[in-house]
Amino acid sequence: MKTILAAIAAAPMLAQPVASTAEAAGTGIRTERVQFATGAASAVIKGQLQGDADVDYLVRAAARRKESSNYTLTIGVTGKALAPTPASMDALIQGTSHHAAAKITCVPFLETKPQQCEAFVIRRGFDGTATVEIPQADAGKRRILFVQGKPVASDATDPLTVTRKGELSVVTLGSDERYEIPDVLVIGD
């Protein structure tokens, strides 16, 4: 069997084909075996992921007969992005959509040594939900999503891990990229 891991933090999901659900033993990862109606070559799976939930999709190849199977997995996200807090409720940096900026200690994408990076925040309420944006020299911007004051996702392909250091969230992406983001930048004062 081939396992396809589809993990999208805090977003609903749309994919192909029909599935049944079984909980992976002790891992918290939901496993769904892909099953087609008799004679059907495709179907649709609709579901929802919340927080840092994961789903493993199992595609049944004809392995017992030493045959191969072709498959296509399509994933889409529905819903709307959270709206920024309006300027009437949380001042904006003039001429921008950012609520605040700060210098943070970082090791940006493709860099090897810690340095000071400019970080900007777009707050999306008063519960610590915000997007922190860090401009990158040759990679546009790095975006990190905070929900209720905790980093939960980023636009990096590498996995996100978080440690706490006083009043900082130290966000590590993969093994090299790191950002030390102060709580006051995310939440405000």
C-alpha cells in the first residue's frame, strides 16, 4: 500500500476519492483508506482538519498481483482568510497593512548565521491570532500564522517546531531557519 500524507493546518480539505476512517494507534493521525464505488474511477472526499491535525490516505495498489495503479490526489482549501483588525481598533503603520514592526533575532532561509531581521505583524483580533511577515533577501516574505498566541503554520515547506524562551516563541522551520518572535509583537500591548 502507498501512504499519502495530507496535512494542512487549520484548514478544511477537499480531495478525491471516497474513504473510511480509522484512528492510527496512539499517534492522533487519522487514517483513511481510499475506496471507490464499484466501477468508479474517482470520487470525492470532503473533510475538515483542525489545529495541527493530520490525515493519512491509503491508496490500494494491486500489489498482490505485482501490478501498479495510477492515482491523482487533489487538495483544495475553502473558506476565507481571517480579516485584519481594522485601523479604528488597532493602529496601522502609516501606508501599510501592518499593525506593528520589530527587529527580531533570526536565521532566515538560505542563511547560516543569526542576524537581526525586520518583522511585521497583521493582527486578526485580540486573542493573539495574527500573521507575522519577515522579508527575505531572495525569497519574498516568510509568513508565520499565530492562533491564540501560538505559532501553528507557515508558508515554508519544512515542518514548523516551536520552543518558548521567556516571552519569545522560537519558531524553527526545518533544521536551519529560525525566528525569535516576541509575544508583544503578536498580541500588542
